[in-house]
Amino acid sequence: MRIALALCALALAAPPALAQAPLSGPDGTSLNKVLVIGTDGTRWDLLEKAMKAGRAPNLARLRREGFGHPTLLEFGPNTFTLSEVGWSSIASGVWEDKHGVDGSKFNMDPGQATKNGYLDFLTRIENRRARLSTFLASDWDNLGLAENGGPIFGSAMDANFAARVPVETIDAWNRGDVEVTAASTRYLRRGNPDAGFVYLGLVDETAHLAGSATPTYANAIATTDARIGKLLRAIRSRASYPFESWTILVVTDHGQKPLSEPSIISHFGQTELELTSFVIGSGPGLGRNVKKPKVVDILPTVLHQLGLATPRGWNIDGHSFSRARPASSASARVRGGRLVAKLSLGSRPKVRRIDFHLPARARGAATVRVNGASVEAVTEGKTVHVALRGRLHTVSLAVGTGKTGGSLVVTMRNGKLAIPVS
């Protein structure tokens, strides 16, 4: 719930609409990448119905490829089911008894920014491995701005897109989600982030302004699914996508009362519908093995999929969904007059040919191994061609070279990857 309840007002003075610069951040350094998508206030029972009816095909596909389950929020008996509580738990990996945001400040709790020292997952990533590129895109101020007690996600991320919603109407929140989706889609397709959080608020706002037991709310779920589809297609269209291993997680912060009329407190209490969240996801190590996800598992899962541990000393409540090692990697190093490149592809794509475009000072015949076995390679100028059959998991190349820098460029059907030479 994003509408502040202070003084029982239906809305606070709204911020002015601001022009936002496009999302832009530094190039990422990992082939293992994570995107968390938050859809606020989404009822699992109605989403599941929409997936079965073909009205949420993108989330249905994600669920088929990985997992998707409802999960009850484990809030204390005096905690209000509000967005500041849910997103603080999702961001930090702990319940409200630890992060201290219990809803009693009605989405205005200054503890959202501090969470009793339990940092959000984007800040944890930046603190542990600053060379990873992180971003946030949202249209609820509390998430990424110093407003209303936020930002829940701090300020350490490399790129932050905040679409300001000027009035509390369904149309205004729809436009906010359009902005967030457009900015994120463009960045995911053309940029190179390693981890990000994209927030969409239309579904929850529709519950407040129309009711969740209405066709308008069902349409908001379908619209949000279509926007999630745009994000996923942007990822799949990346030039480097065949070389990458993506983890996608979709989560909501709370459910709704089954109301057929507008209500500022369409969620606030502790009925089962209000406390029911869900997690849907896919990626390395994520499938039928994930049976009972919790929203506090998001943080340790995000870190694990990037190859980062969650120390016991953090006292996190959640656990990683996956135990798989990071699936993809690439390196190119010069040692003893030899350029040695190694690729590991978690997606195991089916390819018929892979080409290596060598740096200018490379010389002599190249040796190539695919999936552990030596294969024939044909060198033409500075390009090494390798014919393949079946799925590609690992590949290595070795070739003579002088002092070199720049990049080794690897190409295959619908894919291109530049590996910096060190």
C-alpha cells in the first residue's frame, strides 16, 4: 500500500512530474545476472487464475521454466500489512521483528532507509563486489528516493530511475509503470547491468481505487504481465544473451481484501488473502526443487546467483533457493606468450559454429577444446572458426601472442561477446 494513511487522508500532496534521464550505468562484469521484478499488492489466487486462463502468459511461462508458489508473510500479530513492511522484508532478507518497519507509521517510517542495519540486496552487492553493475527502476518514491522515510534500497546502486506519479489515479499509476517499463526495457536490451530491481505499482493502486474483486483489477494483472513480458523479451534480445545465465525472480509484497469497491485499506490486516505473497522464478538451480519459497529468501538467492555468499554474521532470515554454482564465466589472459581464453556457458546453447576474433598481436595456430575434448579449428587471418554439433557447455582457446590488450570477441548464431584481455 503506497497511499499514506496519516490523518486518514486519501492522498498526500503529490510530487511534481519530473523529467527523468534514461537509465544508464557502468558495464557489468559478470555473465551471471539477476533481475528481481516487484508487482505490488498482487493477489496470488487471481494471478494463478489468470495464468491458467492465458491472461498472464509471461508469468505462466516463467513458472513452467522454473517454479512458482504462494507464500504467507510471517508478520507478527501487531504488524500492519503495508508496502513499507513487505518491501523492507524483501529487500533486506529479514522479517519486521528485525528490520523494525511494522507499518505503524503508515508508509512513512524513517526506518525504511535504515532497517536496523539490515541492508538491501543492491547495497549488499555493491559492498561485496563493487565492480558489479546494479540498478533500480520504480514509481513508488519510498523505494529509491529520500521520501516518506525511504529509500528502502539505499543509494549505493549504479543507476536509479524514479518515475514520479503526480496524482493518485489508476491512469497516473499506469503511466508511471509505462515509464518504468520503457526505461528498464531499453536498459536491459542495450546496457549491461548485472543485477536490478524493477517495481510496478499499477495492480495495488487498482485495488485501492477500484477493488481487487473487479474486472479492473483483473485487467491490471494482465497489463502488468504484458509489461513483465517486455522486460523478459528485452533480456532475450541481448547480443550477449546466449553467453549469459539469467535468474529472474518475481515477487509481491502482500495480497488484498476481496473488495468490489475502492478502499484506502484494501490491505491492512492479517487475513489469509492479505498475507499471501508469492515468488515465481527461473534460473540456474531453480526448478521443482523450490517448493516453499519465502520473500526473505530473495536477498540470499540474488547474492548466491552472482557468486556471493551470505555470511552467518548478517543474521539473515532467508536462504538461497539455489545451491548451484554460478553457471557462466569468461576469461582471456596472456601468460608466457600465450593467450588463453576460457568460456563456461550455463545455458548450454545448441550451436553449429563458434568464431573467435583474435586481438591484433595474436599469431600462430590456435588450439581449441569444446566440452573437454580437442576439436579441429580453422584459422583465417585473425579469426578462428570451429564447427560444432550439439550443446556447448565449455570451450577454451590457446594461441601465441605478443604483448596485447583489447578484447577477444566471440560470436555464434544470434550472439556476440567481447572478453577483455588481461
